[in-house]
Amino acid sequence: MRTRILTTTTALALLFGAGSAWAGMDEAKAFLDKEIGDMSTLDRAAQEKEMQWFVDAAKPFAGMDIKVVSETITTHDYESKTLAKAFTDITGIKITHDLIGEGDVVEKLQTQMQSGENIYDAYINDSDLIGTHWRYQQARNLTDWMANEGKDVTNPGIDVDDFIGKSFTTAPDGKLYQLPDQQFANLYWFRYDWFNDEKNKADFKAKYGYDLGVPVNWSAYEDIAEFFTGREIDGKKVFGHMDYGKKDPSLGWRFTDAWLSMAGNGDKGIPNGLPVDEWGIKVNEKSQPVGSCVAR
């Protein structure tokens, strides 16, 4: 997964700072009718209960302006044009969600952290920046904030442990600094007919010692790819793995994040057992990169 959060999630980071007309349950019900319907695991009564919580919790902040920024992709376009407006209508807190280039998001964030100027109140940025947020300490430590200062404005129904990608937005201190927002998932199809062919199953079992099936780890995936590559099926030699068919920058993410598991799965570390971070840099017991020296 590409953790833009990848398997590769974009995440929301709240920076220090803050910022419109009052609304209520009529707007909330209209939102549920139009955007949610029967797509929620919550029944209508539970949905309205949660909306009522938003209405009540927002009362002290009616008229506040909050500025959010993200890169321009479809997910964030929906957040900017639909969810931000709905939140404003329901709570009376005006949300301005700007859509800019990915590089511009990083530039704005860097400028804000270095200058102290509050350009945006919240950033939806790649989770690869978790180390930066932890070191600079200018983004909210959400774990402590939600339990203390922000308790009254933290949705009591939120299940942080249910977020996909939480581990990528948790810093070395064990605290959550970003909430996973969206991810770029790697989806692969398999040939059901090949996997259920009796000869294929028998040959695979004889060679690898276990049953042919959908792989649950990279080792099994490698075995399956090796097994089918060069195998003749219906008179033609086939490949055991196929990925993108044309040049694309995302091929790099595909291989580093998934196939090499640099961002998809952390290396347990050798020899000290400490993890290798999402870009393959080993750290010591103080979470400091090791293996480099500039001494003269």
C-alpha cells in the first residue's frame, strides 16, 4: 500500500491554531438523506444521535472559521465540496477546504512550521510525515488531546482502533499525531480457474509442500508467481504475476510499498530488533537513524 497516510494513507494533522453561522438538526437530517442513506453500519436513529452530538458540541464554536488544505484528488474533492459544506451547515463552524498540488501542501506545511505563521489549521498530508510531526511537535498529539483538552469535542462514538493505517500515523512515542483519511490500496486479481485446476493443485503441493490458494504472505505469493511463470496452460506459456502495463510514477510506489515491503511492512531490524522505518532506515533505541557518519 502506498501510505499516504499507504498501504499508504493520507492523514489529517491538526496544527496549533483555529478559526461561522449556526445551524442544526434539519441540516443534519438533509445530509443523512442525501449522502448517507443506507450506506452506514449505523441505523437511522444512531446516525441522528451522532449528528445531534455534532450540533451540541459545536455550539460554543459557532461562527469560527477553520481552514483545511489537501492535495487535489477525488477523495479530497468530495471532502472539500460536499463534506466541508455539510459540516458548516450542520455545526455553524465555517470550513474552508482548499485543494492544491501535493508539493504545495508540503511547502505550506513546511513554511508554517518554520515561520510560526498559521496558514492552515489542518493539513491532510502523507503519513510519511509522521516523523516530522513528532520531531517538530507543532501538530497536535491527538492521543493526549482527545483524552484531555479536546475531550468535549471528540466524537464519543469514534473508534480510533478501527481506522485502517493507524500504525502509520503513530509516532515512536506511541502517540497518534494524524488520523488516517484515505489510502491507495493495491488490488490484485487471481485466476480462480487456474487455482482450482486439479493438476495445478497437485503439482504445486508436490513442489512446495502446501496447498495452492490465495497467498496470505509475500513468501507464498513468491512461490505462486514462480510456479506459474513459464507454465503452459491451454497451449500457452503464462506469467505468475502481472502488474501495470505502461510506464507510470506509481510503479515506484508499487514496488517499494508493496513488493519490497518498505512502507507496507516494517522490517523487524537486524541485529537489534528495532524496526526499520517506512523508507528502510534503521534506527537505534532512541529512534535515531544509524549507519551514517559525517565526522572528519
